[in-house]
Amino acid sequence: MTNPAVTELIARSNRLGADPKNTNYAGGNTSAKGTETDPVTGDSVELVWVKGSGGDLGTLTEGGLAVLRLDRMRSLVDVYPGVEREDEMVAAFDYCLHGKGGAAPSIDTAMHGLVDAAHVDHLHPDSGIAIATATDGESLTKEIFGDQVVWVPWRRPGFQLGLDIADIKARNPQAVGCILGGHGITAWGDSSDEAEKNSLWIIDTAAAYIAEHAKAEPFGPALDGYAALPEAERRAKAAALAPTIRGIASADRPMVGHFTDSDVVLDFLAHAEHPRLAALGTSCPDHFLRTKVKPLVLDLPADASVEDSVARLKELAVAYREDYQAYYDRHATPDSPAIRGKDPLIVLVPGVGMFSFGKDKQTARVAGEFYVNAINVMRGAEGLSTYQPIDESEKFRIEYWALEEAKLQRMPKPKPLATRVALVTGAASGIGRATAEKLAAEGACVVIADLSLEKAQEAAAAIGNSDVAVGVQVDVSDADAVRAAVDAAVLAFGGVDLVVNNAGLSLSRSLLDTTEKDWDLQHDVMAKGSFLVSQATAKVMIEQEMGGDIVYISSKNSVFAGPNNVAYGAAKADQAHQVRLLAAELGEHGIKVNGVNPDGVVQGSGIFASGWGANRAAVYGVEEKDLGKFYAQRTILKREVLPAHIANAVFVLCGPDMTHTTGLHVPVDAGVPAAFLR
């Protein structure tokens, strides 16, 4: 049976974490103290339940709590070796754990266990951090809260900070919480409701004070030419710049991107102080661990051409990498972890918006959310005073903290297609859907492109949320529609790395019954459509300078001549030769181009369901429901080819084991001798 203190803690945590004004994703931690019976001795034992390392308050469950014995944890005070060795205390928390299971204790565990209060909240609200990062934050704290909230000078999270806050609580019995310089807030209460009430009072009181007393233009006067572009224009420019920016952010290791053009970002970039403030960087450790110490900012007006912007971004990228190397060299010690990469995680483009990056879409999106938090913090601090984040040396100590490095090393090995963005056409059913599902299962972000937007979105939703898959509408025979779909993919995930030309249809007719319209339709969708999709996505891949894969779902009919499908077979032969032509042309850019030649794939096929199946069954003299079995019996292996078999072949061609193969057609037809490649 769950302890009532835990039930209250989970409910409080979820409420606090669900509102971004209280804390950011995975930011902050909460705790509750209570008693349980020790199953070994039968005695009552005092425990503290605290959000574990890496968890998120908004989605916290009981399994995300670390559970520690208070008597043992408080005994650590007697063996604490001092600030120079306080990292050792995190390992000591393991010797205080109670029971089995549970999350690993975080660095903030001491704050919760040592403070003499039944319930403690540590949060990262924008309003609280604005006070914490103001030059005169200590005096502002006194002015805003009186003696109910106490100022704590910046100290890196750890055991000593827990001791500091415990001492402040003991010496200030009237206080309900504190402002942690450069960092956030901590509040407490004798009950869960009281702790939550005190946390919200600090957050809301700070926000109200900022709203009432802040100057009108905290970011300075508006800059001529830096105002937000009209929505359609700025998103078009964002899509045009995104491949270059993703390449910049992925010079050391591949990254997934996220684009934000919120009013908060656009307003910040439209005012005169944004270069100075951006250069100061973020302050709260949760912020800069996800955004790096500072962003890359394009120093051109909103109406600068795409060509000029691209050229300048590449120059700034070189300078950014040099600057980050210098930052590392200034502060690294012989035992510091190796530099983790010199590329920016946040790129700001005036008039357009913000590009954020991470190891996956969620990480990229959250990095952007954190920088929005940082902008809000700067607005509040500058509105009341002057923004002053923690010292660069302190940022380095946290960014290259041995404990942070250990956390990174514990992360699971990424899936084979992690960081890759896949665009699959005709992906709402059959081969396309199975391929999209397979690529997503192997770690890719997937764009489901289909003639039906509704079906595309349904297929994407079945795979996962928008951090994993999105659905877009496209008529592959329309160049404008193809460009729009590729732009949507680029804005969703930062770029494109893997393309599957799968969209198709078929009309089973003899030469004499095939009309000119039939011929044009077949070739527009498959021959022309594949060309348009490959052209638009290759342009993105070349600009990214990250290589890529293009896969054509051709057919055994590209090499095998059968009756009554002259338009279909000819279009498939066109696709097959496009594979060879593009492999020869795009290889210098590291782009591989390969094909898959299936036999008739009946299961789940939109083509077969739309009349092609009935026609082919009539040609072969079998019932339509038996067409799959018929195809199987004419093969060497006597096996029916299913969508999953094609998807597996696509994955192999694009996966880590086929890095040196291009221009290849892989038959997936269970063995049709007439279709053997020669």
C-alpha cells in the first residue's frame, strides 16, 4: 500500500510540473518525509522520498522517487569532507537507500533531506530566476518578500548547498523559502498543501512585482530591420536556412532540430540589447546544460537574403567553435572530461526565430523551451535591474562536472537510426507505412507523406507523438507540393537524411487499352514524382553536408516483362534507372541511392485495394483474395512477400552495416527467376 505522504507528493509534483510558469521540463525536484515500518526490524523508520535523478515533475510516478533513510542521511553531516570533496557525497547517498527499486538519488537530495521540513520544493520558475539573476537580487528579495523569503548566494548544487539552506531555515523560522542566487527557488511546508502554497506564492509574488515595476523596454529600443517577418515569409526563410543551420550544429555529431518562432523569441531578437544578453548566456544550471553556455546569433537584419544569411552563418560557426574551444581551454583541468563538441545547440535568426538541437527531437524541443525560459528570465532581470548570470567558470564546473559526465555515460546506447530524419512517401498504408514504422522503431524521426493528410496524420499518430512522427500531405507529381512537404519535414525535425520513394499506383491494362492519360498518370506519380522528391531532398542533404540515403521502392516489374502493365512496368524501369543515375551523381556528397524490388505485395496495399488487385487476379485467372498466395507459389521460396519484408530491406540499406553500398537493387520477391538481376 502506497504511503499517504507519497501519494500527496506525486499529486503535488504533477500539479507543479504541469505548469511551465513553475518549472521547466525535468527541472527542479520535490520531496516528502514520513515513516514506515522497517521490514527487517519491525521498527518505525523515518524516510524521505525525493524525485530522483533525471525525472520530470509533471510526469513523476512513484518509480521515479529515490527513497532514503533520514537517520543515515543526516549522519552524513558528520563525515562530510567539505566543499572540495563534496561530490563524494552523491555516492554516499546509495548507502542511505531504503527498500528495493526506486530512482537514483540526484545531486539535490541533500537539500531535501537536511532541511527540517516535512515537504520541500525546489523549482526553476522564470520569475524566481529573474530575481536570482538580477545584479541586486539580494536587495530585491528583501524588498519583494520581506523576511519570508531569504537570499542564498550562488553555490553549486550539492551537499553544502543543502547544509546552507538547512541553516537558513533554522535561523529564519518565519521564512517559507529562499531565492537561490543565479539558480531558482526552494520552499517548504509542514504539509504538502502548505509547501505547494508557499512555492506558488513565491512564484506569483515575484511575477506580480516584475509586472508592476519592470521598465517598458527591458530589451532596449526596437532595432530597425529586425522585426519579425510575416509568418509565411519567415517560415519559408526558416525552411531555406534550416539545412545549413543543422549542418552547423552537427559538425561534431549528428543532431535533430526543432524550430520555434514564438512571440517571445521574435520580440527578443527585434530589440537592441539581444546581442549583449545572448552573449552573457544562461544562468540556471538546467538551462545551460541543455542550451550550452550561449547561443549562436546571426547578426544580420530580418530582410537579409538567404544567400547572405547562409554565408554569414558559416562564418559565425567557425568563430563559435573557436570561442567554445577557448572557453574549454580557459577552465579545463587535467582531470576534466574531454570536450563534448564545439557546435551551438541554439541558433537565433532575427525576424525568423530559433533553431534548437539535441540527440533526438524531444531533447531539441526541450532545449528550445529552456532558452525561451532564459529569455523570460533576462526580461525580468533587465526590467528590474541588470541581468547577471553566474560566472563562466561556474558554468564550466557544472557543464564538465564529473557527476554530469557519469550521468551521460549511463545513458543507453542509441538505436541504429538515432538522429536520422526519414521522409517516406505513400506512407499511410502498405509498404510505406510498414517502412515508416520500421524506421521509427530503429530510432529515426519519421515524416509520413501521403496524398491524404488525414490518413498521413493517423499513421503518424499510431507511431508516436510529434517528437517521433508527423504526417504531411503531398501530391508527388506537383513540384510545389513536394517542396512544401520537404519544408514541413525540415521545420519539424531540422532537415532530412533518409528518403523512401514509395508513392505509387497502378493501372492493369493492355497496350491497346492504355490511354495517354493512363500513361501520364503512371509516369507523373512514379517516374516524375520520384524525381521531384529526390531533387528536393537531395538539395537539403547537400546543404546539410551530412550525407544521406535515398531509397526507391521499385518493383520486379522494372526488370521482368509481364502482360497488361506497360505503363506501370515502364514507370518502374524509369525509377530503377534513376537509382543508378543518382547514385553516380550524388556519391560525392556522401549520399547513397539504392532500390528495393518487391514482388506483388498484397497485404495492406492501397494499390491492390484500388482495383489493381482485381485486374491482376483476372489476368492470372485466380480469385482476388488468393492473389497473395498465387504470387507466393510462383516464387522459388514459395513465400508471400509482406510489407514488413520490404521495410526490413530499406532498414538494412540505410543502417550501419551497409555504409559502402550504393546503386544497388535488392530483390525482395521470394525468388522470381525471371526478375534476377543481370
